[in-house]
Amino acid sequence: MEPAAEEITELLIAWSNGQADALENLIPVVYEELRRLARRHMNREPAGPMLETTELIHEAYLKLVDQHRVRWQNRAHFFAISVQLMRRILVDLARARHAERRGGGMEIVLLDEASMVPRGSAREIVAVDEALTALAKLDNRRSRIVELRFFGGLSVEETAEVLKISTATVMREWKRAQAWLYSEIAGTHPPRHDS
Amino acid sequence: MTPERYRRINEVTDEALELPHDRRAGYLESACASDAELRSAVERLLMAHGECDDFLARPAVASVADAFIGAARHPDLAGRLIGRYRMQHRIGAGGHGEVWLAEDVQLGRPVAVKLLSPECAGIPGRAANLYREARMSSSLNHPNIVTIYDTGEFEGIGFIAQEFVAGETLRSALSRAPMALRDALHMLIQVASALESAHNAGIVHCDIKPENVILRGDGLVKVLDFGLAGFARENRGDSHSNGAPSFVMGTLKYMAPEQVRGGPADVRTDLFSFGIVLYEALSGNTPFTGDTTSEIVRQLIESEPAPLSRRDRRLPRRIDRIVERLLAKDPDLRYQSVAEVRRDLLRLSEAFDARRLLRWLAPAAAIAFGFLALVAYRAFVDAPSSLDQIQVSLVTPPGVAADAAISPDGLTIAYILQDAGGAGISLHRPGAAANQQVLPAARVNRRDLTFAPDGQSLYYVEGAAYWSGALYRIALRGGTPVRVFDHITGRYALAPDGRHFAFIRLDPEHWAESLIVADSDGHAERIISTRYRPQYYSRRGLSWAPDGASVACLAGNAPSYTAGAFQLIAINLATGAEHAITKRMWAWPGSVTCSGDGQTILVDAAQHSDSELQLWRVSYRDGAVQRITNDVSNYQRLTQTSDSRRVLAVRTNHEADLWVARANNPAGALQVSAGGLHDLNSALLAPGGRLFFSASSGDARNIWTMNFNGLDRQQITAGESSRDEVAISRDGRHLSYQSDGRIWSMNSDGSRDRQLTNGPLDTHPTFSADGNWILYTSFAGWSPGIGGQPSLWRIPVNGGNPQQLTRDANSMADVSPDGKWIAAAYYRYDHPQQSAAVAIYPFSGGRAVTVIERPAGADSSVFWSADGNAVEYVVSTRGVGNIWRQNIHGGSPAPVTDFRTDGLFFFNPSADRNTLVLARGKDVNDLVLIRGIR
């Protein structure tokens, strides 16, 4: 187990028990771990096998979290928690990439990290996050589906398993949620053109 | 939007989606009826269904994770030609892209090619950054900066071709072990040189870190990657205009606080990062560490790094000063240019340059020359663990403030700004953009700033003399100062109600000191209590207890020559009764300040008469004393906030280095010690090249000896009271020194140590040319706390009856090379302001044959020149000391050294008069804020 794993486990437990501030401490640790993982992959021989992106994220979590200590109710619970966390991380990165200078609170986003997010997707990620937050108040199930699929990179089957609904429902709801978000974003944001 | 509305929009949309396209309009007509808003929402949603196919198809996590990995995902380029560069293998990768070793096929030389990562390549800003980097770096031509050869584009991938440096990064070197001081200095001076050149060209690096420093095998250092640089010469406040404004640039552990805050970066930002690299190079760790980003940031913004010399006792204290100035949170408190820090590093490193010294010392000393490790004489006792949280931070740049006070609420610091224009009063408010002037500079002596209890006005003393003057009050917002009291000697204390003040007044006629209380308008003066010498009250500090009933001050028996006798007492203002707050005694008193709750008193005082003024906390209740600081600085003029969370002090550092010079060429002096000489009192070269010196051995100064190469160091006395003013006979067989106001002598191997004189105050021994006599200064009628008149005496080296040589007021004798004459300082009390003259006497004593005036700023001590035709002494002008020579037969005195900086504390000719040993250095005042005492 990596040295950070213990800390992360504690924080994850705290967070899943409803301590919102644990997330603040969790995010930087996860950044670091992701960077470390990515570096490790980068340093492999150029011809070496590459992991799929979602596998990379999952590997990060598996490494980060002491599975024996966090009593995940099940695999679904693990994904649900992880994906929420991932959403926060992604949106923070994207926001830093996208946003104008923010006044007030000091947020640390390193250039190296923020520049990883292509500018176009950064805007999209931020916009989706905002629209999704609004959608959650109206239609929790659809927002969960989008969160798992878009921010977590989960497949339709995995999403169905986490939410305990059929794959057909996931597909139908996913499509509708997508359209809804698209129309919301198109209504409030200018058409998508990478700047 | 209400849930009902949302449901309704979705119902209508779902229904419409079930219908063929041509029937949807009719359906909407009926379903939405007159609700135009509903219809428009549904139409937009329907359109989205048609358009949104690829929207969200690629998970956000994939975009980001791709980028994490993708930075490295250039196709395998080995063997391929990019421009005129044939790729060989990848030598590095980072957030910006990859670096490949390649061969320039036209010139046949190796180059490093930096490729912009494909993920970033599509982002116009990234390429622009890359080219900006290239443009900037290529405008720099400096041996310590990696040269940029070329830029170009290959299949849409931007690249830079640059000098290939065969070596390893500083990061890689540090991953094995921290660097030795000498190696680190060698590296850092080169990095500083690169930065200096870039800064002069208006370019700030913005990302100084060990990864960007390459060490070549032959010792040459190259600085890489001006990739994040912004042009410093552009508007300082807008230096981010070239970069992406919303990002924090650089690498967190090496960032300056202003960079982390997203503020403007300038040359001083680089200096901070440079300080982190220096710290890491010497200790192996960056000073601000933490497991999380937020912890690192917290430390970066709030914490002061642990002094390097505490982490590694072999490191000189001077490194701590350099680090402190590099890592000051406020850019204004840092070095203001790389040139300044480079100069300080050079001074440190010159001492290590063995070759120069070997050349100079010629064959006799051609032994392996280490360096004069005179560093270790520090009486360090580790601070108690409860004080580990003590943080000391700079408030003003060094050398600026002579005196200061903190307001009761801690929001304002008032200080006296001493510069060429005189002394003015300014206010510093942490966080405020600029300091505010309260009183413009004037050529008068101003001191003893004190805040009124309400924090709205300031008191200060102004006068021509150092110790006396008139008390003034001025409002913080400025205006005309009000003269409160005409004649005040020493310090004063304001009552908690602000309506009275107390001070100690010396009556020189009767050698009496009185505690006096007066109204704040200076009236209704009354004497509370009086002490007569040798009992007395210290005039260096007193503080009113918060209940207003008593005053605390340091008092006691005036010191004998070296022993300490000061105690912290409270004087009851109603009765004049005194009681000791603690049994603890100090040798030398400083200032006193009571905490707002009256529970504790902070004192600055020296444990021994020749040790530093350190901070002590005394419990009012039980007299328990805790030492707060444990270093070799002097802390003076303490003030504290009413909650006692912050204490302000004027900190003075006395730094001395040893230099050696040939007597016939003092201007060619060379530095031989590397800083941190602690408590050095005298040093001289004996025949055969051994050095004798007196320096701290812990609680007292003792006499040490070592070879000139710094080896074979031995402590040859081990007295509990100091032994200093060491002198040596010309044949090198005998030493003489003073201790407790008596003259002692011993063989130079430390044997036959014996007391020769009985005081009460005998000092400054020196030998006759034949080595049979010891000449010294004796203070007749000397009385503790009052003084006496000095004159010259002599005593046989093996003991016997002292004989008085002169009846003038003389001290500091030196015997001419031919042994026939004595030169000595000659004091005339009718001109106390004037420098002591030099008087020359026959060796047998009597009347002076010549009295030679000396220029202003001349030191009392005097030595014969090697040829016996002139005398030499130190003259200090504006803090810079040089050796001057004056022919005893006439003519004007003239400097023989050309030092442009630093004081010259003393010099001593060697026993054979061919070599001089000089102690040079300076006293630097800092304002420091101390937190965490309670």
C-alpha cells in the first residue's frame, strides 16, 4: 500500500459518512496519485502496453483505497463514491482551465495539471457540471446516470448495476438526459467552437 | 424551473419523439395550446435530440486521463528526421512535452529537441508558449543558460532544438544526497549568475527548481527552461499578461507566496524559488513540506523554515541569514536583486577557495588546506520543545529600521527609518501596499518609539545625544509633534491608562538613579525610589504592570568588569518598595515588557557579559524563567501586542570573518574564515603559522589555537569566566590575556597559567620586544558602575611588582619593533567627542614624546607598522572600516586598505610583524516579529 493510501482511506470513510470537508483534503491527494500513475505510465518503454483511460482511474482507486478497511456496501457503492469524487476533480481542473481569473478564495491548480485538459473539453465539462447540478434537483436519476457515465466513464452495464436499474432504462434515460443537458447548455452558452 | 414544468416538458417531448417528424408540429400545436414558452422548450429539446449524438459520448474522465498519459504518447520517433534533427531516444518528459536526444544532421552535433505534446499541440496557446520560451531564451547568451538553436514545426508538432548538456539534473543529484556546502555554493553562484543575466534582459524565469538545473560533469551548471517566464520589464503589476492569467504558474514547492496567490511575479519571485533550491541543496529537503497541496500552501504562506544551521550544525549561521532574506514572505523584504545574493554567496565561497590561499601562503603552508572551520563555537542548547512553535519573521529589509514598536492590537508597526537623510518615523501595516510616513526624516537622534495604550498616537524621544532628549507625542495620522517632556534619560514606560509615564533618571553628580513618574503632560513629577551606585536601575528598559500599581525593570549591582548582577524587580509605585520577581541573574540588561494579562514578563538580557541579548520569559507568579531564543543574535527593544501573541524586536547580528594580509600589503587581504565566527575577541598569528584566538567556548570566551590550515584545533584555557584580549611574545613562547579584569600569562602550550595582577581592572596586555615584560592598561580608582582612569603599567612576564609607566589617560599599548618605544591611545576628557589621539612614550615610560591626532572615526587601538616609522589604526566611515597609516615624524594619515564594505572590528600584527590578522564584518539590524511564545 502506498503511504498515501491510509490517509485517503480515512478521508473516503469520512466523506462517505457525510463529512463534506473531508473532500477538500481528498482531492489534492488524488491529484497527486493520478499524476504519479500517469508519470509511471509515461516512463514505460514507448512500445509498452498502455492502459485504457478508465482502467487507469480505476487502478488509481484500487491503489489508493485500502479495500479491506473501507466497507463498501458493494461494488456499486464504490463506483458511486468514486465518481462523485472524480467529478469534483475533473470540474476543478476544467474550471481552472476554462475560467477567467477568479477573485477571492485561493485555489491551487498547477499549470501542469490544468493544461492537461484541452480547452474545448474544459468548457464542456464546466458547462455540463453546472447544468447537471440544476438537473439533479429536477430529476435525480438522470443526473446520476450522467454523472456515472460522463464523469466516471462507466459503461451502460456498470451504470445499471450501480443504480440497480435495467440497461434499457439507462440507455433511454441517458439519451434523454444528454438531450436535456445539450439544450440547456446550448441555451445558455454560445455554440461550441474551440477557442 | 419547477418540477412540474420539467415533467411537462419531458412528457410532451417524449410523446413527440414517438411521432414521425411530419406529425410533430400538429401535436405540439394542441399539446402546448397557448403556452408558447412550453412549446419553445420542447422544440429546443427535440432539436437537441437530433443534434446531441456525440455530446458526452466521450467521458470527461477520458479527456483528462488521456492527457495525463497522452503527454508521453508521441509515436515512436527513434530514427526519424524532424527538420534537420534525427531523433535518437527520449531523454525526458514533462507536462510541456517530451525531450529527445537528436543529431543535427547538418552540423553533426548532438542537440536536445523539445517536442510539444500532441494533446497540447492542438491548443494554440501552448504552441505560442513554446515559441515564446524559445524566443526569450535565445535572446540570452550566457554560459550558465542552455542555448536555443532553432524552432520549427513537424507534422503539426512544434519543437525547439537546444544545446544538449551531458550531465544530470540537480534533482537527480539531490536524490542521492544533499550537497556539501562548498559544492552547493559553486552550483548556486552559477545559477544566480544565469538568473542575473536573464533579469538584466528583463526576463523572469518563474520556475526555478532542481529539475531545471543541469550539472555538467566538469562542474559547469546550466539553467534550463525559461518556459514559464514573463517579461519583467513589462509593467510589474501586469507581468502575467503574456501567460494564461487564470493559472498559477510554476511548481508548487518552489513557488513564492505571491505566485501562489496568483499575484504578479518579478525578479524577487525567482529569488524565493532560488532560496528553496538553496535550502534543498544543503539539507536534502524543501523547507515547506506536507502531504497535501493545502498543507504545503499553508506552510508556504505562514511558516518560517527551520534554520539550516540548526538542521546541520556544520553549516555557518550566515547561510541562515541568506535563506531568511531569500525566503521572506514579503517580496520587499527579500534581496531585491540576484546580484545582492550572488555577492553574499561569493563571500561565503571565497573562504573555501583553497588554491588562492595556498598560492598566497607559499610553500610553507602548502599542506592540504581544508577551511578554517571556526564555525562551531556556538553555545547552543536546544530550545525547550514547548517553544518549537516559535516563529521569527522579518518585518523590514535588514539594515533599515533602528527602532520600532508594535501597536497593542498588532495591526500597526511603527519604526524609525534610519538612512542618509536622518531618522524618520514610518508605519508598516502588514498586508498594506505601502508604508506610511508619520514624520519625515531629520538629522536628529530619534529613538524609543512607544504606542499610546489606545494605539492612536506614538511617543518618541528626540535629541542630539544618544542617551538623553525630549519626549514627543505624535498622532498616527501625522501632524505636528507635541513636546511632552524636556529631559528624559534612558527609556520610559507609559501607564496602562495612558495618563502617566515612568522613567529612570541618572544623577551623574551623585551617581544615583531614580525611578520617576510624571503626568503625561510632563507635570507633577515625583520620585518613587532611588538607588546609589554600585546599586542601580537599568535605564535600558522598564514596563508598567497592567494593573498600573507597579513598574518592572532590571536592576542590581552595577557589574564588575565581567560578572553579571542584574535582576528583574517590581517597584511598587505607591510605596517605592522593591521586590525581586525572579532569583535569576543576568549579566547585561535590555528591555522589559509586561504581558497584557500581567502573568508574564518578557526580558531581553545577556546571560554573560559577552554573550548575546536573548529573549527570556519570566512568570510573574512564581519567578520561573524560560529562555525563548537560543541563537547568536541580539534581540532588543521588545514590544508586544495586548494579547501577547506577537512580540516585535529589533534584532542585531554581529558577523565577523577573519582575513589575513601581508603587513607590507594590507590591501591584498584575503578572507580565511567562512562566516559564523562567534564571539571572536582577538586573533593573532604566532611564529610557525599557528593561530591563537579567543572565542566562545560555550558559556565563556576561552583561548584556542590551531594550525593556519584549520587543523589541530585545541582549546587551551577552560575558564568559567572569559579569557580574552590575547597577546603573544615575539618568540611565540608566552601568551598573556585578561580575565575578570586581571592580567594572566601562560606558556603558549597552555602550561604555567597564572594570574599576574590584582586589578581592580587591568586589561589589554601586550609584550615587550624582548619578551621579558607584559605591558597593560590599569584603571586606577576603578569602581563598578562608575569607571576609573586608565594608564599604562608593566609587570615582569614571570610575575613581580607592577610599575606604572604613564600618568596620562592611556590604554592599548604596542611596543615598537625595535623595542624602544610605546605607542598608545591617549584620551583627553576635555574633548570627549574627539577620537583618542596616539601618544608615543619611551619604553621606560614617563612623558609623551609625541602626540598624534587621529581623524574622526578612528579606533582607540594602535599598532606600530612593520618598519617602526608609522602607526596604524582602524578608521570607520559610515560603517566601513579600513586600516590607516600615519608617519610618526609627520605627514597626513592615509588609508592603506581599500575595503568598500563592512566594518573592521580589529586587526593584530603577527609576532614577527609580517602578517596581519583582520576581523571584518558588520552589524545588521532587522525588525523581527516573533510568534508562538504563548
